[in-house]
Amino acid sequence: MSQNETYEKELAFQADRRKATVEFIKTVNDLWYDKAIELVLFKNQLIDKSVSEILNLHEYAGEFVQKPISIFDSVEIAQAIKTIDLPPAKLDIGKLTYEYQKEAENYNNATAFVNGKLGEAKNYENIEPKDVVLYGFGRIGRLLARELMSKTGKGSQLRLRAIVVRGSVDETVLEKRASLLRSDSVHGDFLGTVSYNVEKSALIINGTTVHIISANQPEDIDYTAYGINDALIIDNTGAFRDDVALKRHLTKGASKVLLTAPGKGVPNIVHGVNQKEHNPDEVSIFSAASCTTNAITPVLKAIEDSLGVEHGHLETIHAYTNDQNLVDNMHKKYRRGRAAALNMVITETGAGKAVAKALPVLEGKLTSNAIRVPVPNGSLAILNLNVKKEVTLEELNDILKKYALEGDLVEQIKYSVDNELVSSDIVGSSAPSIYDSNATIVTEDGKNIILYIWYDNEYGYSHQVIRLAKYIAKVRRFTYY
């Protein structure tokens, strides 16, 4: 075959792949909007993705499982899912496609395979949607709003009904709030529509009314006046941090509270690790802990369960945050007063102690510190651990890959095989822990390990908040990971 013939064959195959991807995108959207079935590819979101993004995700999936994951197989599996009767669900089509390639000989066709794998879903209970109110509209609040509205689908899970802010709400304020939601310097433009309605005092997001409520204190609000009942209040202001203060949110129309920061006197939850220890039928107030705690705890659980942790040190290389000064000025913390975008700033973190709230077995075993660095988002946790069982580098990577592929932590741990991974690459990752397999160090005696865990301290953490919110609200779908 000549070079030109080879090139023409490559072009034809590329066209077939892209046409198949277009069909795949249509099926993904049909399943989501018609049946409330969300497909992901090894934890990576597929809704609102382009053809090139879908194909790149398939390349990553193939590297991850060390076996090609074909878009043609994914189309076949997705279309098979579309033909069967399922309740609202979240399904990892990467895992299904991988298993279909291994087990195809045991089934007559893809539909029989899907029925065999997902048959138990038919007995899954239907879920009741839950009203959600965002109390505060800063960095995390706006990302939560973006994700909640882009994943509303048929409205069978979490429904964003209102946002509470301080101060007056006039046309100028609504216009500014809409603009901040629409455009983000770190995360780019919102892939949806945002306008505002002055008469309703509301933002209109993707055609849906979200009330903007002005209040100086939580107890002043009657949510039922806005048609909101039995709501989950997500407090992302940081102003209310203990059980007494957070109870103030439980006014008319509100039944549950979730704090997006470490809390005192309330359960501190890292979803995937300890949420099942607290029954939302019995507990009304929860904390989603911190972004760093959510980054390190899933990996620490994997290491503790597999090798055992003697003791260790955590160092976070953290993006600067809004509590630092833009230029040198007075600050209640000594070093945080120095210009955030010009300096590396040593500061403290409570993440080492906070881990023990989710994993009591690690109580007193970790020290911790932090360095704020001149990037606006994207952070890195370095875990230097002495472990009880000897381990090689290959064995350690196999352990983390297993946890990233199956079990209770597949949404939390992403296994990276990228040789060139840097902080900007992980911005937009929905996993709170990105394990850098190519940076890991193991000493010759196999008892000391150094792990590098990247995390999007805004986007990845926001997804952990939403996962916990769904648990609290009991809008838990059938899942297959």
C-alpha cells in the first residue's frame, strides 16, 4: 500500500470515528434529558463535550486500563442502554465497555450484556427531587450554581431554587451577579444561558428562575414565600461554622444544612469515605470539610487499608485565595498580608488533624503545613508517609489504580499517567484527588512513600459538595462504576 493510500485510509477511519462520536453524543444527551441517566467515562463527564473532547477521553481511558477503548464499542453500549427500562442512574460507560470487551463471548449481543450488568437497577426505588438554596454566591457558590444548573436534566435530583446574598438586590446587582456567573477567569464561560428578571428579583439560568434573596441573617428568611419547601441550604459564606450558628438556617422551608468548610459540632464528611456513618434521617447539619481534606483523605484511606500508616507529614502547595491580600497590607495572619500573586507564603493548615474526623485511625499520626503560591487555582498535596507493610513503586501504583477503577472511591481518586502533568492541567477535574503516578517515590526499604496528589481546590471540591448534597437529600441514583 502506497503512502497516499495509507493516508486516505487514515482519513476515512478518522471520519468514521468522528461520525460515531456524533452519534454517541446524541445518545448521551437522549439518555440524560429523556431518562435522567447520566453516562461518564472513567469518572469524566460526557455532557456538553465536543467530538474532540470525547475522543481524547477515550484515549485517556485506553491508557488508564492499558487496553484500547473504542468509540464504536461505546456507541454500541450506549444505544443498548437506551433500549432498556432503567430508573435515574449514573453509569460508567468506560467500565462497561472495558468489561464488554473482556466478556463479549458470554453474551449474544450488547443488549444482553447491558441487561446482565444492570438488571438489579430495575428494582431501585424512585427518588424525590430536592429544593436547594445557595447561601452565599462567591467562588464555590457560583461553581455549585453552574454545576447544579448544567446537570438539572429532567429535574429529578437537586433543584436550585434560590441564592441568598447580603445587601440590596437591584438591577445593577442582578446584572453583576449574572455576569460573574456567566464568565469566570479560571473556569471559562458558563456553557448555558444567564439573564436576569428585575421584577422577580431573579437570575434566569438556562431558562429557569432562581430567586435572589437579600438577607442579613438566616432567620429572617421564609423560603415558603418563594414556593420552596423542605430545602437543603448549602452555606458557602464561611460566616457560620458551628452547630449553633448553622441551626439558624433551619427556618421556614428549610430542613437540612450543608457547610462548605470545616465545621465544629457537626459531622465533617469526605464523600466516599465516611458519609454512610451519618444517617440524614437523623442528622440535619453536615460539613463538607475542606478542599485539602477532600483531596488527601481518599488516598490516605486507600493507603491505610492496603498498607497501614505509621505516621507522616502533609505539605500542601495551595493556590492563593480571596482571604489573602492582592498587595502588601495589614492582615490578621502575618504572612497572608503579603501580595498573593508575587509571593510563596508559608501558612498553616488544619488538614492533617481534620483527616482524623473522617478516618479516626489516623488520629495523631499526621503533621501538616501549607504554602500558598502565585496561581489562582490548582493545588498539590505532598504526602510523606511511613507505612507498616513494605511496598514497591509498581505495587503502590497498582494499589491506587485499583481504587481509582473500582470500589467506593472511584469518583474521588483519578489516576494520572501523564508524564507532563502540571497544575493548570488539573483545572476542571471533578475528582478531588488526582494521583500523579509518575511522581511517586518509594525508598529502597519499601517503608517510606512520597505521594503527589493534585486537586482543583475549587471545581473538584465543588463536586464533592454536590455528591454529599445528593446523599443528604437522598436523591441517590443507581450507579455502576
